[in-house]
Amino acid sequence: MTLSSFASPSSALARYGWDDAWAAEFEPYAAQGLLPGRVVRVDRGQCDVMTEDGVVRADTAFVTPHDPLRVICTGDWAAVEATGNPRYVKAYLPRRTAFVRSTSSQRSEGQILAANVDHAVIAVSLAVELDLGRIERFLALAWESGAQPLVVLTKADLVPDPSTLGHLVQDVETTAPGVQVLTVSSHTGEGTDVLAAIVADGTSVLLGVSGAGKSTLANALLGADVMEVQEIRDVDGKGRHTTTTRNLLALPGGGVLIDTPGLRGVGLFDAEAGVGQVFSEIEEYAARCRFHDCAHEAEPGCAVLDAVDSGALPERRLESYRKLLRENQRIVAKTDARLRSEIRRDWRMKSAEGRANYAAKRGGRA
């Protein structure tokens, strides 16, 4: 098969997102006789790759570096051997976007969940009390990835009162400035047509905790019971993980969907820009503070604190903003010796200032 056939957006791979830009990136590998394909599943050192000739099982031994952020993942565009048993993935193309979270290990490494994603669909169940802090955390990771986030409130049929549903939507919209919030019920079909139209353009990743209704939502978009669905416990709205691997699936209305296992933890990983995007209104207030390095704690002329006092900014939002910034700073500090040094120096300076202020209050006595 020639390079020109791969370059055509009308090729079989176009359904999975292949375009002229990817074809241009792939030229050096085509010259080596390798085939392009999209990784649709990764497990146990191997992966399934959708190629022009169908799904190929390939070994990832050549693309398994020590850096966990550089391992091949679902959504990557790969260069695969044309023949062989086993076949090998020899390389993958530079990622346009990457959804990364921190691991729970003491080494504080990043874990890549999906690559080359256009939409990050955050599923939130209305069967349980909203956790706005968790939504903010997902949004920070989504913005940092380079994808456009979308919050989908699932199981809307469980909130039959329109007024109550409206208040819940408003709470989430306040939590997610600049992000579309959509109510969906896979049971009644409410909102699924709107969601299908959104995800028909590009690649979407479906995110959320276990029990959020991701697999049911994926089935509604796919028009078939492709993803297994487990019963949800009435006591807490939680269920067992119905998806154990990340799978890339072509949608009948266009676009592709990456379904992910329920995430128990969504730790930040170098997501300062994403946090700033989630709390954009706080950063707008901060730009009007008297001091450019205002910490928004007790400084005079702090526009952020003034907004809290006036009721324009919920105190919960400010506390969440502080929490996520502190967490992000810690994770970055563990992997950045320079920043660790700066934090220690800043701590020493503040300690010295505190001792000096204490001494001044005592009339200069040590």
C-alpha cells in the first residue's frame, strides 16, 4: 500500500481520526515500510492497533521506556511492522494532546490515560450528592491535557423535579466556567442525541468514578451493549469497575470514544495551567490585587478576599483553588529539584521574617 493511500482522509483510518497532518508526520516511517494504525487497546505489553487491514495484535517492547509518560497508550498513532509473528510497534507519532494524572505511588510518577483526545467527557452521577471538588479536579486535568472538557450529569431521570435539577446544573456550571454542562439519562434517552452530536467530531475520552454511568453512557452512544454494566449499590451509588482497560471504539454517528475504568484517584500532575483555567474567575480577581505576589490570605488590597466578603466568590471555590494549587506544587516539587530548592528558600525567608516580626513586637528582645 502506498503512502498516498495513507494520506487520503477518505481512507479506512479516517474513521479513527487519520488526516493529512498525521500522514505527513508518518512519512519517515512509511519510507521504512511500516504501517500506520491507531492503538485501540493496551494490555500486558501488547496492544491492538487498527490499521487499513483491520486490527493487528502487536508487541510494544520497542516502545517501553523507563519514563511512564512515554509508554504507548490508547489513542496513540503507531508505526507497526507490516509482517512478522509477532509484529512490533516500532514507534508512535508525537501526541497532540495527552491526559495525564499522578499515580498513587510514592515516586509520584505520571500516568498517561489517553492520547490525542479532542473532548474530555466527565461523567458525574446525579444518583448521589454532587462532589464539586472532584469535578474541579477532573476539569483541571482535562484543561491541562489540551482537550475541551464537557461535564455530563448522568441519571437525570432520578431527579424528576425540574427546579431541583436546575439548581444542580447551576452549581456545576459555577464550578466549571467556560464548560458546557449537559444532563443525560441513558434510561430515557434525554440528552444523548446532543452528546452524540458533540462527540461525532474527533476523539473523546469518557472519564469518571466507578458508578458514574460511563459504560451505560458508552452503550447509548454506540447503539449497542458493547460495554458490560454492573448493578449499582443503592446505599452509595457505587458499582464495581465495569471497564478494566481503556478501549477506543468507533461511534456509529462519527468520531471515536475512549472508555476508561472508574478512577478511584485523580491526582494532579503538573497541572498549574489547568487549575488556573478551572478557577479563571479567581485569577481574574487576583489580577486586580494590590500586590502582584498576593497569596490571598490576609494581604491588604486583596481583590480575591474582597470578592469573598462581598459574596461574589464562594469561599468554597477559594479553598478548593488553594488546595489544588498546593497539591500541584507538591507533586511538581517531588520531580523538580530546582523548585524544591526555591520552596525551601521561600520557607526559610518566611521563617526569618516571622522571627523578626516576633522580635520587633517584643521591643527588639530576642
